Amino acid sequence: MKHCCETHVQCSAASIHACREIDPIHDPSWLDLVERHPRASVFHTRGWLEALRRTYGYEPVALTTSPPARELADGVVFCRVSSWLTGHRIVSLPFTDHCEPLVDKGGELRCILAALRDELKGNGWKYIEIRPVESDLGAFPDLRKSDTFCLHRLDLRPSLEDLFRGFHKDCVQRKIRRAERENLAYEEGRSELLLERFYRLLVLTRRRQLLPPQPLAWFRNLIACMGEKLKIHVASKDGHPVAGILTLRHKSALVYKYGCSDRRFNNLGGTHLVFWKAIQEAKRSGLHELDMGRSDWYNLGLIAFKDRWGAARSTLTYWRYGAVACEVGRAGWNAQIARLIFGHMPSSLLTTTGNFLYRHLG
């Protein structure tokens, strides 16, 4: 990496020294920063980064302006994604809804972005992508918006009774009561049996969405690396799984990351039951927020579903330096080719396709 003063950006006087790389999986100073920083999320943690490395071969790296032998004051974590199919790029971070730069001063962020930009130019990478929640990167003229999403977050600080009253009466409250009348069984945990039930539902859901499922190895690695911070929640009717979600926990936040269902049983309210059970458990654990994740703006049904829980909406903006248009990725999934091919694949071939494709799509 070049010294930040060689990058033609104005760095603050406190940060006139070279950016340096650290290993965020093994360097204890990164773990300390993640624990201290108020904007750190589960996606900054060792467990998430190690699961990315094990499953897709990405090597997580963090850039900081802090000199060696000092407590880290800042850092941006990213992966270099090398693919013959989709090109070479720097992403912070692959397969995350968001990943805030853990930087409190504009000068330090300018230096880190300048160092990344120098690497991009020097190595012929296609682009750098950063996915912040709070930071507005519009002040950096070299960065352009690459995509926007709807982000929902539910404040869990009110009482359970107040939370329940805030749910949509017809579309959430009645669904939960229906699930209870149907005596749906509820399970949570990280066992292989529960994962198998969840994954069968996921394959059904991804087929319905005309997408291949994420590799089963990804979920096994998440369970191994996240430990008790991860839970699978499954609702069943007469022994048949009907709905499931996967949640992650970090500090005072519960993060909803994956959801799936058997639509033949959607009228039973299984999805609403597993969300309600997860919210109840989060309250018992003293958590303050449910991050319900991003939604594509065109997915009006998913946005309405999250709205009905009383979650607050915000706009999630991704920023890029370099190429902005995606040749392959989120936009490509909706192409006619996907509808024709993925919609007619047998389940075994669909999962094999997912095993092949996902490492190219981070």
C-alpha cells in the first residue's frame, strides 16, 4: 500500500502515516475494535469472516491508519474477490447486507479509501464496493452509488405487549394466533437435524424465487464459526417443517439473515410464529433491536411484510469506486435466462449450481 500522502487526497494531520493491513480473523486488535466500536455489527466479527473464508476461499483483510503496537482507532474490513466469471473486485463485505466502515474521522477514511483506490489501479481490479448503514459517502467525489435497498429495523425496547400491539392486526397478530391454534411445533437450535429441515425449506423457497440456494456448506460453516450467536428457528405441522428463519446475534442486536417456507402451508402462520418466538427470546436476552435486513425496492411484498411488524424503514446505499453497472449479480438474477433455467432444474442440480456460482457472486 502507498503512503496516504502519495494519493492526492487531503488527510488529517493525525493520520499522516501509511495505512497498513491486518488479519481481522487472528489479530486480537481487530476483535477489540469490533467490541468497542458502536457501529460494529455481526458482519465484522471473527465468526462471520471465518465462515466466508472457509466456504468461498475469500481472505478477509482490514485496513487501518493506526500504527503497530497501538490500540486500533479505525478500520475497514474487506475481501478481495477473484473470479474468472465475474471479474476481480474488492468488496466490504461479500454476502453481507451492510458493513459499516469503523472510522470516526473523515481524514482516516479518506486515507483508507485512497489506499484501496491505489490498489485498484495498480492491480487492475474492476471496482471497490462499500456497504455502509450510517456513513454517507457522497462527500467522496470518486465514489458513486451502485445500488440502493430498503432496510428495516425494529426497536425491541418497548414491552412485549406494546410490541405485539404495534403489529398489523390482520397480517401479523391474527397469523400468530392462527399458528398457536394450529398447535405448530416450534424448535430452535443449531443441530444438524434442524439445519437439514431448514435447508429443505430454503431449497423450496429459492426455487420459488428462481434462484439457486446457497451452499449447505455455508450454513454448516456459519454454525461452526458463530456458535451460540447463531440460531435456526423452525415451525412444523405434524412433523412437517413449514417455515424457518436463521438469526445472528451481536451485542444488543438480533439480525434476521435468512428465511424460508413451504408455501403450501403459508396460511398456518408458521413464518409469523418463528419471528414472534425469536422476538420473545431477544427480549428475554435483553436485546434492543431486530435488524430485519435489506429488501430490493421492487420486492413490494417483502417490504410490506416487514412494515407490518412495525419496523422502521431506511435507505441502504452501496457505494463504488470503479465500474458501477453489474454484468452478473443481483440484476442478472431477474433476467429471462434465470427464469428459464433455474425454474426447471431438479433440486439436486439447482443445489449443485449454487455450490458453483456463489463464490463468483460475492
